[in-house]
Amino acid sequence: MAISSDDAAKLAEWSADEEIPFALASDTTLRSIAGWGVREEDESRAVPAVFVVDRDGTIRFAQIGESVTDRVEVEDLLKALDSR
């Protein structure tokens, strides 16, 4: 699942265009984004962040970017998923 500050219509269009294979949730109020601690200070958006959460709610991997260009490396994410 991914959470974005974009509205639901924009996410639905993007998901269809890019054939996104997972759910996209809209958080235009930024409540969940702020709750996860990934809201950009003084901004109406989130910094890039990835959390891997297992079924019992334990966070197994977390990467919170410093800016909108700071993204998780695919290799790091795959390594985190493989170590599970």
C-alpha cells in the first residue's frame, strides 16, 4: 500500500496509467502522513518514505528521506524483504 497527499482521482488515474499493482490511499488532510512522521516541515506533502510492516504490526524496515529526491534504493528494500 502507498499513501499520498494527492487526491483520490489523481491517484486512480496514475495507478491505471502505470499499472500499479498495489493499493494507493489518498491522505489530503496529511493526518496519516504526519502520524508516520513523514510530513515535510511547512509543506503539504510527505517526504519519500518506505516502511515494511509485518502482519503483527512490527516495523521491519524504515527509510525516511531527507528531501523529495532522497529515495530508498531498490537493493536495500529487496534485502529487507528477503531477510524476513
